Amino acid sequence: MSDQRPLLSMKKTFFYNFFPSKAEEKACKINNTSYKIIVGMLIILFFEMFEYILRYWTLDVAKSLENGCSVCVDMCNVTEENVPKKYEGGSVWFRKLPNDDFSLWCIELFNYRRLGDGDEIGLYWDPRSSTLVFKLLSQIVS
């Protein structure tokens, strides 16, 4: 027993320099350009996607989404009930994420509505028209 070595583990440790040097700070000030943050992805949990959307799709389309393909859908924005706006073609699509949740991409709608964290939306699949229906219920003013 005395000739056994204790267990040692080799663990990588990564260090990050949180405080930039003066030279790095000055370079950032010189190259200061304005950047536009693009919002356009909504995370939909696996259970909610399966329960409220995928159950209305054909098996082939659901399998292609499950296998990692992007699936384009039509979306109708009914926030202004008098003038609903349709988003068709390749401007709205679903993708599967590595953690088995799904993402809904509609950059045009999300930027037009200026959606952000804390905004309340309604979203459902209309099986009669095979369309995703979106409504902005409340928005946090920032």
C-alpha cells in the first residue's frame, strides 16, 4: 500500500486578463466604431415546440428539423389586428439547437418590433393556414 502513488489530476486552467493594458485601451479608443446589435432569434424550449408546433406538422418536416435542417415557415404578425403583416419565404425559419431546444429566426420582425428581454409575446401555430401567428402583448420601454 505504501508504494502506491496518490491520484493526481491534470486540469487545464484558463486565465483571462480582465484589465487591458494602456496600449490596448488606446487602440480601442482610436478604432471606436459604432456597432449595430442585431436581434433576431427566439429560443423555444423542446417541450413547448413539440407540444404546440411540431404536433401539427407532417412527420417528414418534423424529422428534417430534428435532423438539423432549417425549416422555413410563414409567419403572420397580428399585433395591429386591422393590418396583419405576413412574413413569407426564407425570412422566417426554425433551427434545432445543440441542447435539443429550438430557435425561431425572424430578424426583420424582431428588429421592426424592437423586441428585447422582458417583452411579452404570443406565438402559436395555426393548423388551418399552416402559419405561425405572432402578437406583441406588452413591451418594456427602455
